[in-house]
Amino acid sequence: HENECLTKFGEISAYLRKNNHTADFELSPKQCAEAFAYSHLIYEKLVPALQFVWWIDSKNFIEFTRPLYAKLLPFPLNFYYPGQYEKHAKQLAMSLYPEEDDLSVIETAVSCHCYWIST
């Protein structure tokens, strides 16, 4: 619309919200604040868990994530981006748990986050 190219969820939802095309258009300000708080809480807890499952867990990375990206991305990007995403995920894990050198401890923390989200 208007020669804008929106590719990220945040950009798209902000654009739709700006033009009053959202599911929470008729919510009260308090309800909007609660919905916003819940979505950020879920994002804060879910993203590290998903990053671990997709990029750090070696079994998933070797058997699922890397082959999927190798298949979906064109050459040479299929060699570049999976490594970059893995590196980013490891940096995220280390920034969230800087005192841990062992990824198994981080794996336990991530599984706790996944359990917390599911309840």
C-alpha cells in the first residue's frame, strides 16, 4: 500500500493498527494494555526457547533446521544464513545466561520456560 514494503510482523501489525484494522480496535485502553503485556511476556519467554530448539539443539539443527533452510533458500544463501542464525541464537543464549558455559544447563532452563508457557 502506498509503495510501502512491510516484511516484519511488527511493521505489519503497526501499519494495520495505525489504519484501525486490528482485532483489538474496540477494546478499552486497559484491555489493550493487558493484551500488549501478555504478547510481550509470551515473546520474552518463547523466543529464547524457540531459538534453542531450532538452532542450538544439535539434533534438531542437523536433522531439521539446517536441511529445511538448505532446501528453501537459494544458493549461496542456504550456506550463509543457517550459520548466522545459529550464531545469533548462541549469542542470545549466552546473553540470557552469561554465567553458564555448559549448554545443557541452558537447555534445562529453556525446557522450564517451555513448561511455564504451556501451563
